[in-house]
Amino acid sequence: MPDGPLLLSPDRMAKSFYREVIKRRPDLFKIQFLEYILALFPENIEPFYAGFGNRNSDAISYKKVFISQGKTYIINPSGELNSEILQMHKTSYSCINEIVDMTFPYLQTTILPKATLI
């Protein structure tokens, strides 16, 4: 997994269970949560580059926050990745490193000099 935050639902189990199992609308929370994160950035900034999930509702959620279908990856029960750009060949979650350079941009990190104590 790339470096970055791990975002979890703040809801209690009963509320999450009701939303996801009874109502069968897990996308409601995910859309709301992703829109909240999107609103933290200026309008010309796209904070999301890709989305991974295991349900079609995940793809719906990512589309709502402008992640392109080509950058939305749904992992089926067999562990295969499905995406608009992967339709020509199947790949697995563990094999995505074979296409990582052509799929995800290289982010150059800047190492700041260490502070000197006087």
C-alpha cells in the first residue's frame, strides 16, 4: 500500500450494519466521506488519483468524486483487478506492480535538510 492515511468509518457497528446490509447502500457513506475530503482542497486540485474497491458501489462512489473509470479498480472474489483500462488483460492485486509505472504517476519527494541545533 502507498504511504498515506488510512480512512475508516467513524460510525458504530450497528449503524454501519444497517446502512450496508439492511439498506444495501454502502455508497451513501463513502460518497459523503469522499466529498468531505474533496471539499478540503481548492477547486482546481484533484486529491484522488485512483480508487480501489470490491463492489460496484465503490465504483459509483469514486465516479461521484471525479475519479475516472480508468483509474477505478474493482477486485473480484478471485483477486482479479477489473478496470476500464485493464479490460484487455486480467491482472491480480499482487501483480499491479507490473503496470504501476504506466498507471500511477511518479511523485518526487523532497527531503528537507535536518535542523541544526545550536
